[in-house]
Amino acid sequence: MSENPTAGPIDAMSFEEAMAALEQVVGALERGEVPLEQSIALYERGAALKAHCAKKLAEAEEKVELIRAQEGRAVGTALAEGM
Amino acid sequence: MVLVFTHPDCARHVTPPGHPERVERLAAVERGLRGLPVDRRECPLGEAADVLRCHPAGYLARVKASVPEEGWAQLDGDTFLSPGSSDAAMRAVGGICAAVDAVVGGAARTAFVAGRPPGHHAERDIAMGFCLFGTVAIAAKRALDHHGLKRVAIVDFDVHHGNGTQDLMWDEGRCLLVSSHQMPLYPGTGRPEEKGAHGQIMNLPLRGGGTGHDMRQAYERVVFPALQEWDPELLLISAGFDAHADDPLAGLEWQAEDYAWLTRHLCEFAGGRVVSSLEGGYDLGALAASVAAHVGVLEERGR
């Protein structure tokens, strides 16, 4: 998979895997290594990887928010206890 | 009236089955031209001297020597030669040079050259991206060196960066080159930081999914003011129609009306002296509709 950023299922990828694949795709496009005819397929692959990364990031942010919210309650409890 | 240059030899550049840059594109262009009152001309064979203003003699000889007697010769990942390819490419060169002669000489105000193969990816000594000779750069050099114009401009609105034209015009301080293109996409070049030896090259990358509205804003914001300031005596257009929403090789969302809008604005410069040459455009229906829109405006403005 890491050898060929134009293939492989994206849904199962971790954030790190998807980012690495996206970097490969962008690099290949920027270095002009891809024939004209295949360039759009690679671009679309890149767009799908970017969407997957964004989704993973949003999920992680939600988790952080959840933890923060819980910590907020915890702090409140601590303050109440300290009074 | 707009001059339209074509030649049957341009259909003798045959690509392998399934290749997007195919002979049928010319029939789509003809469908687009149907009903327009255009003044037809045959592309003369281009002169080696015109090609040599941009490409080394060794490159011209190598391309000609690579032409196969039958079947195909492959020059890069997607650039092929068939037995008729050299004649076709030299007609495309001859057509645009004749168009420049007619428009600079005052015989016509606007011209469209429907030749193949396209040209804007061909670098000094590299055939690539379906292209053999840098036709529009060759035309710019003819206008400057043969006709003695002092300032010309090229606008390349093909969805891919005109890396070849950029390579050929990098040191040419008398020619403003503007290329708008989807990025990232083939061939990977075309960043705004690529400005040419005299700061005379302007690259305008567009984001994938961008619409005609985005294009209009970008051209109004930076391209039209740059053309206004440059005040060219002749405007050349690398007319690729692959930014159309239906095109299979790119991801922009332009419509045929966007090409009409853009052409109308471009005809405001250079005293309306505009020579346009076919580059990409791979959905046949979108190509026909876009050519109709583009050449329709060239016809209005050519009166």
C-alpha cells in the first residue's frame, strides 16, 4: 500500500497512514511523475485521502472536547470539595 | 469575421485506442463551429525556421526521426507518434503562424486554429503531455522576431499548467505569459513563485472543484489588470477546454458560458487582435459546446 498511493481502501486507514499516503500523492503530482491521463485519478485519490484525514481529525477533536467537558465537571467537583 | 484554420493532416495524428487526445476531437470542434459564420483557411505546413525559434534543431530532427512507418512510437507516458504525427504537428505550427501573419497584418482581427497535437506541454527538448512542438510559444516568437512586435501576451486557460510554454518563454522579456490551471494536477509545475527571468510570467493555480465564478474572480482580480498594464499588441490564447465540468481529465467546474465570458474579456486587450489555438478538452460534448462559445465571441469581436 505504501508503495502505491493510487490503490488500497482508504476507509480502514489510520490518520497517520492516510496522511502518509496523501503526502505521497501530492509529492507525485508536484514532481510531475504521473502521466497526464492518470493525473486526475491521483488527484481524486488525494481528495478522498484528505477527506478521510479531515474526518479522523474531526473525530479526534470530538473526543478531546468530550474529555475537556468531563474535566470541566471534574474541576467543578474538586472546587466544590475544596470549599 | 473570425479566421478558422484547420487541415485534414491534423486528423492523421492518431493516438492508440482509448487515448483521450483523439482524432474525434476535431469532429467535436467542427460540431461547435457549425452555424458560425467563420472564414475558413487551410493550415500551411509550418517552416522549420519557426519551430527553431523555440526548439533546438536536434530536437526537431529527433521528433521527425521517431515517427514510425506504422503503429506507434511512444515518447513519454502518454505522448505517442503515429505515421502522420509530424505532418499534423507541422500543420498546427503553420496554422498558428499564418493566423499571426493575418492578424498582425490586419487581414483579420481574430483567428482560431483547430490543430492537433496540442502544444503547451512541449518543452525545449522534451515532448510530453500529448504535445510535440510549443505552438503558441512559436507563434509569440514569430510575432516578436519576424513581425517586430514589441509586446505580446499569452493567456493559457487550459486546465493543466502550460509548462512547455513557460519553459520556452522563460527568458523572453517581451512576452507576458499567464497560465491558470488546476493545482495540484499534471504536470505539477505552475506555482505563483515561478515568475520567469523578467518577472513576466504569472501563474494562477486554481483549487480542484473550483467553478466558473471562482475563475471570473481570479481573472478580474489579477489577470485583467496585468494585461491592462502590459498593453500587448497581440494576444495569443492557449485554448484548452478541459476545465469544463464534464471533462474526464480534470476537476474544475467551468461551463461553456464561462469560456464565452473569458473570451469576451480577453478580446478587450491588444486592440482586439487575438489568435487562439486549441490545446486540451477531452469530453467531446463539452468540447463542442465550449468551442461554440469561444469562437462565437471571437466571431462577434472579429467583425
